[in-house]
Amino acid sequence: MPELAQKRIDFIAHLHEVFLINKGYGALAYISLTEVMDLFNRYMDSGEPEDQFINRYVRSI
């Protein structure tokens, strides 16, 4: 599996986990798959640590 694909899978799993812990429901209960993919692209461009990026985003929802 290409490295980018694995990073995307790991990011989505982490995003789902943080939504579940903080909101009580997984990520797809709040945002669409298209938004998840856009969020991943923004994360990759940001250079920010994954935890920080995801936590900041989930708090903003």
C-alpha cells in the first residue's frame, strides 16, 4: 500500500476516534466523506502535528 494511502487511512481512523471521544458519535455523523478528504489534504499542507490539527478541528465543530 502506498505511504500516502496509509497516512490517509490512519488520519481518518484518528479523526473518527477523536470525534467519538469528544462528541459521542464518529466523524461521519458530523461531516461528509468529501469534507474528511478535504480535511486530510489541509492537514497534509499544514505541516502541523496530526493530534493538534484534528483536536483543533473537532473543537471548532
